[in-house]
Amino acid sequence: MTVRLHQNRQDTRWHLAACYCLSCAPLSFDELPPTLGTHLLCEGRIGITQDGQTQQTWPVLISPTIIETTRRTHVTYHTAQEVPE
């Protein structure tokens, strides 16, 4: 799965902008319309995390690999089980 994440300048959290299957995923931001803010294009597997106390589950991106970023500085992220906010 390939995902595009977006972060506005004033935000501290990343927002899911789009999800792509392998056959329709863009290879770079050159294939997408220009937008404001910082974007990450990442590949990874989708997994499920569960909170046992609340009995809630949610999807997470496992072992994300950054394909491209619009940020001009170094991008740090955790390779745990989800892309950090």
C-alpha cells in the first residue's frame, strides 16, 4: 500500500491525504497537483492495532518506507508500527 500524508505548517500531526493500491500509486509528487504544506509519500503494509481496554481497533502503516517528501529538511519517523503524528 502507498499512502500520501499531509502536514500544514502549524500542525504537529500528520493527516492521511490519500491511499493507493500498488497499480495506481504515484511514483513521485511530479505526478500529483501542487499543494501547500509538507507531504510524505510512503509505502508499507497495513496492520491492525487494538486497545484491549476500550476494545477498539484501527489500521496502522507497518514498516513505512518514505518514497519522497516535499520537506526540504531531514525527515525523521519511527519504523515501529505506525507513521508518527
